[in-house]
Amino acid sequence: MSRTTVSYRLAATSLRGGIRAITKLGKRGRVIIQIVLCLLAAVAGSAMWHARAAKPESLLSSGDIGQLEASLRMGEGNYEELGRLISVLAERQNRARDLQLNLLYQLGLRNSEQDFVERQIQLLMAEFGAEQVRIPPEFVQRVTYFIGQYQLREREVVARALGPARKDLEAARAVLKQNHLPPDLVFMAVVESDFLVHPISREGAVGLWQFRTATARECGMKVNDKVDERLNPLKSTHAACRYLRRLILDFGAGSSVMLALAAYNAGPEKVRDALKSVRDPIRQRNFWHLYKVRALPPETRQYVPKVFAAMIVGRNPQRFGFAE
């Protein structure tokens, strides 16, 4: 009997046991058991997926199923035990979700949301003038993760950029376009400063684009005791364009635009140092190689996919729950 068939039978057995338990309990018990069954169905589904992955262990063994069924049958009126059971199932569901995230791409089993994210990354890369490349699965996963953060914990950041700050966002986008840069790079400022004009970082970076004093002056901005043009959204965006153009010219166009994004966060010298470590200067002088071998600083490995997440949400606001 195949591992998948066993998983299906275990899932069906556990659900039948839950249904029998429902008939013995009152209204309150039915609600609790229904929650249990929903969680159990989710975990069983993850177990079936896990079986397809041909792993030697299973998230739900036959012994686990038997114990859960027994707990359901004996749970009449014992709401404390049922609550404990719900917690156990929820924990196993989270484990299954984490496992799925780590292995989906290795097995080529991708859901529609991940496919959509990868297509969007490819479209952005095309706008950067890059050749068609296979995006590392880990990068797609991190972009997907940060999209989720923008939908939940950091939702107000995107909501403000696409709402009250929309006029400034569009003005900055126009400046990027005038400078022959991809307009969606405006979402770098969302990552840099939450698209707020006045934030000051621990390192002393200021404004939408988080310029330090020396870099701001190099890019033509006035920073002194009387004026700080980093606080001017339009002037700081023009300066950001000058800096980005310089980085792109230094590191090359196409896929190397990604190196420019990394350099904006880590600094050009750190990216140059990382490039010196490559063995094949023709095939490995690119962001994707540095990303895969973890040659870039950890902060930068998070920064670049977060920028892509902001761009993808900004390009598809309705899909991710933001009104136009």
C-alpha cells in the first residue's frame, strides 16, 4: 500500500471518529469538535502532501490518529481536554506549513500564489533589462514572506504609501522615469523609511531614501545647520536617482541592477568585496550567485526580497487587499 493511500485512510478514519463524537455532544461541544475536525483535516492534508514528498517519517502516524480519535470519543463534557487537543493540532499544522514552505520548490510543487510571485519577479527583472533567469526558490520564498508581512503586521506602511502619501509616491515615480530608471524602484523608499519624510536611523540616515550626510552631499544635496534637503521628498528622490544611476553604471545593467540594489543597502564596497570571492568572473559575477552562496550581509539578503515584495504589492494592490 502506498504512503499516500495510508495517509488518506488515516485522515478518513480520524474524521469519521470525529463525526461520531459530534453526535454525542451538545451545542457547545459540537462547535469545539467542528474546530478540531477542521484543524485535523488541515493536518491530514499536510500529512498527505508530506507522504508525496517520499519522506521516511509522517507528520501523523497511525498511533497519533488512534490517540486523537480516543481523545475525541472520551471528550464528552471535558472541554479542557478538547482545548488541549486543539492546541496539539494547531501546533502540528504549523509544523506542516513550515515543512511545506521549505520543500515545495525542491519538489517542484508550487501553489498558484508562489507561481504568481515568481512571474512578477520575472516581469520586474525584464524591466531591469535582465535576461531570463531561474529565480532561486529561497528568494521567491522570502519575497512571499514579506508580501505576507505587508498584508498583516506592516499593512499600514503600504496603506499609507498607496493612500495619503500617494501624491508623493507618484511624484517620485515620475522622477525615476525621467531619469530612465524603472519607476517601481520608488518602493525602495517604502522599505527604507516606511515612506515617511522625517525618520532618522541609528546610523544617522535621514529622509525618504535614508541618506547619510556624506552620501547626500556627494549626490548634490545641501546638508548643514540651516537646511537638510534629505527632508525634501522631491530633492531627495532626484539625489536617489543620481546615486542609483551611479551604482548601476558601476555594477552593470540587466541582472546586475540587483547588485545596485544590494549596494544601496550594504554599500558599494561590501558588494565589491563579495564579488572578489567568486571563482568564475563571467558566470558568477551576479547577485543571484552571491545570494545563493550567502556572500552578502544578512541584512542585505533580507532587504532585496523585501524591496521586491513592496514592488509586487504596489503593482497589484487589489490582489493583496489594498484599494486602488
